[in-house]
Amino acid sequence: METFKTSADVLFILLGAIMILAKHAGFAFLELGTVRRKNQVNALVKILADFSVSTPAYFFIGYAIAYGVNFYG
């Protein structure tokens, strides 16, 4: 029974991560649709830079705050 609980917890975390990744993609499309064609590359680079900084920051800082254990521990 403990294995099922652990598996369900891991599945919940993975589904949450997939939804966050989809949110970033959806927001990128939304923002690209609201700017001129000449500024679309700049907007996309800004969104990708935000994603590339926030993902490692979450795993190094936010995971320990959210779950009380180190991600690599």
C-alpha cells in the first residue's frame, strides 16, 4: 500500500509539472499574438529566458521550501 501512495504522489507532481510547462507554452502564444511581427522574436526570447531561469531556481530553492526535503537528497 505504501508503494501505491508513493507512486500516486510522484504522478501528482509530474502532472503538475506538465501543466506548468503547458502554461508557459500557452502564455508564449498569447504574448506572441499581441505584439507586432518585428517584436515576436524578442518576446519569445524573453519567455524562454524566464523559463530557463525559473526552472532551476525552483528545483534548487522552491522544492525544499514546498516539500521540506532537498530535491537531490
